[in-house]
Amino acid sequence: MPRKKEAAIQPKVGFVSLGCPKALVDSEQILTRLRAEGYDIVPDYEGADLVVVNTCGFIDAAVAESLDAIGEALTENGRVIVTGCLGAKEDVVLAAHPQVLAVTGPHATEQVMQEVHRHLPKPHDPFEDLVPPQGIKLTPRHYAYLKISEGCNHRCTFCIIPSMRGDLVSRPISDVMREAENLVAAGVKELLVVSQDTSAYGVDVKYRTGFWGGKPVKTRLLELAKALGELGIWVRLHYVYPYPSVDDLIPLMAEGKILPYLDVPFQHASPRILRLMKRPASAENVLARVRAWRAVCPELTIRSTFITGFPGETEADFEKLLQFLEEAQLDRVGAFAYSPVEGAAANQLPDPVPEALREERRQRLMELQEDISTQRLERKIGREIEVLIEEVDEEGAIARSQADAPEIDGLVHIPDGEHLEVGEFARVRVTDCDVHDLYAEAIEA
């Protein structure tokens, strides 16, 4: 990007957003405040009077990407405010880029706005709302992330999120539902519920009763899912820990109230490794639960993530993980070779696994899972399914099914779907599949 020009009369802010969906929601909240106060948001360095960089700091690769992004913004613009998870490590940011204007941590909208005001005074005190009720969104118009809490009470040894974002703080259920209603009114067709630990929603406030629509509603995931299910759109749950309480959500999926989709980060299957990770549950309990879930809701799609090469992982431990995958028959899986994140307790564990072996195990896991995923997709050939249209051009349409979350899962390719509309639902018949995606033909209404 070229260098910035002289500041215009109306202050202009550039924005770089990195990291996970939770960080994306933080970015949306900051952008909403900026627009409400009369700042212009510009897409390049040249037009910006300063740049805000929302960083990720979860693993070494994310730290490097964030530091590179800060460096690029400094080179191309020169006036940079840093926020986000890497901002919790202010010394790391300042050691690499001492010339930044300010550094704040994650979920710090107020602090970011204070720094923006300090370095680029706001144009006026607005007398009317300059943004729509749903705020500024970085996602397409037809879907949005709905963050229901901040922080996490777990102390997984590979994770440093609690040290950056703190313990669990649940949003009032009335606030969550008000935001959801505003998003639906603005045309959103799918809400993706996110947090660090979605299953724990309300634990910190002892499931305190709130109010929505004039009725008392507990601050608990089950009640939230029921309320969201009344909005008449797709509701997708992410980052769900496998607590027994999750069992109560499955009938809602079977009834079509919320999507039959669970994103559950199991991380491993060896009891010994799970103990070293300080993760809940056991592989045996998880397998029994998965079978019970599918008995209630056969259409259920289960996505999970796993870590290979965790310190102390033996070949026997890894084989237990592969055996678990064979038995669980999960639909979608992501795998990561263990990365020694600075500050993580797992780095002090004995018997670290060599980097090459960590990666080799990751590749072996993914090769096995590709076969499983393909077989599960093949079962859908010949079936009619509902999809949400993502793109349309002269070559047809690209969509997502109820089994596909944006960015991380597969797609549905519809060669004869050039007449379909982006952001609308459609019925299609599945004709083929590959490892990740489905191919389908449109069904005329």
C-alpha cells in the first residue's frame, strides 16, 4: 500500500483485523464506535490518518504475522495503534516496534477509543446515530458472529488465552438477544455463536435470570439456544466443550430449532495426554456421547480440532488418537502440530516431541481423516439439502450447507446456479463430492 496523504478534515482510520472470530467481533465493536463518532473507515494506508491493528498472539506463527502486520502499517503509514491478544504482551510489541502510538490488550474497545481520541481527535459529538443498529460488520451481510462471553475458566496447559483475556465473563442474555434481533432485522440469515467456552455460558453468574421479550430467561446455553431458535434463521454453535449439559442441546437440533452442528475441540484421545493438557472428559465418555447424540439427531455434523506431538506424546498415545478417529467418524477435523507458545505451561513438560515428528503425525492424522470425511460426504449423494448462497457468477453458484461453517468447512458447488441470489436459501440435489466439498444441481422452486 502507498504512503498516507495529508490528514483530511474528517478523520480517517485504517483497520487491520487478524485472528479468530472472537477477535473479529472485537474489531467490529471498535469499528462501530469509530463510525458512530464520525470517523471514516478507509481500506488503504494512503487514505488513513492512523491505523489500528487488531492482533493475534495465540501461537508463534500468529505472533509473527501480527508483528509483520504492525511493521507494514508503520512503514506505509507511520501512525499505528496496536490492540488484541498480542497487545497483552506489550513488551513483545514494543521490543519489535517501539514507535507505535499505543498498545492495548484484547477486548479493549474503550482503551482503543481513548488512544484514537488522543492521537486523532474525534470530529464532533454525534447528535444522531451514524451507524445501523447491528453495528459495523466485517462479514458478508447474510451471516454474522455472535459473541456471548469473554475469557475462560479453564487452564489448558497449551493455551495462554486466560492470561490474555481473563476468566469467563458472560454477556447478559438480554444484550445477546437484542444484538441477535438487530442482526436478523438487518438481513442476517445465519448466526455463528462464539466464545472461548460456549458451553460455560452463564456459569460465572450462576445462570442468573434475565429478561427477553418480557419473559424471564436463564443466562445458560440451553435457554439461549432456544431463544435464538425462535428467530427463524440458521444458528450454529462453535467452541462447545463436551460437558454433559451439551446433551440437552441435541433435541433442539433434531427438531430443527438450531443447526445440527457442533464444533467441539476434543484436542486428543489419549487419557494420559488429556491429563497433561488439563482437558475435560475422556475418549471413552466422548465416544459414548457421540453415539448418543447421533441416535437422537442422525443429521448431526461434528467438527473438532486435535493437537499432534504434544509434549510427552508417544507413538502409543498417537495410535489411541487415530483409533478414536476411526470409531468417532467425525465429519470435519482440523489438526495442528504442537507449537510451544510462549508462556504456556506445556512448554515445561518433559519429553518434547521433535518438530519433524509432530508434523509427520499431523499429516498421518489428516490422511486418515480425509478418508473418513470423504465417506461421510458420499452418503449425501442423491439427497436434497438446503444451502445458503455465498457467491454467484456466470459459472454457477457457491454455497454452504448446514454442515459447513464459513472459512473452515467445505462448500457446495452448483454449476447451474447462476440464477440464485447471494445471501438467500436454496434447495439443491447433491450429485458428487470430493474430500472437502459437495457438488449439486439446483432444484427449481
